[in-house]
Amino acid sequence: MQQLDDVLVAISHPSRRAIIGQLAKGPARFTDIAEPFDLSLNAVTKHLKLLERAGLIEREKRGREVFISFRAKPLRLAQRWIHEYERIWTERLDQFEAHFREKRKRKT
């Protein structure tokens, strides 16, 4: 459950979602990740640490450079959790719809 909490926290901020979107296109260096944001390097570092704690990114050293890659697998935890509630709401909406259909039938 802690990893789900970490994933939900990580994707809760628009800058972190933008970083995920950027990394989904392929690995990037820290400076490449930070460049499009109007944030301090320290702020970008904090966002990356939260993404890393959630398991959504990984770092790989290549020579003198460190490349950061996106890992989608932890998003499956959030997807499963959301899907369960979607299923519950779909069932309730189906019941709601059936109630009104039955009510309409009785009127006619």
C-alpha cells in the first residue's frame, strides 16, 4: 500500500506529470529534464526524488553522465486501484439506470 501512496503522491503534481511525459519519449539527462521548466534545479531534484521513491524513474550512469528513464510498471498499482472504484461506480450507475427504466415502465 505504501508504493501506491508514493505513486499517487508522485503523479499528483503537474510538474511531475510533465516530467513523466517527457521521459515517456525516452531517457534524458537531468539538465535536459530541467530545461523546459521555470523551476530551480533544486526543485527539479526534489520532483525527481519523489518520482524515484515511487519507482517511476530510474537512473543509469553512462560514462560521466547519468540518464533518467521512465518506468511505467508502478502506474499499474494506481490503475488497478482506480479500476476497482470505476467498477463499483459503474455497477451503481447501472443500478440507478435500471431503477429509472423500471419506474418509466410503470408509468406507461
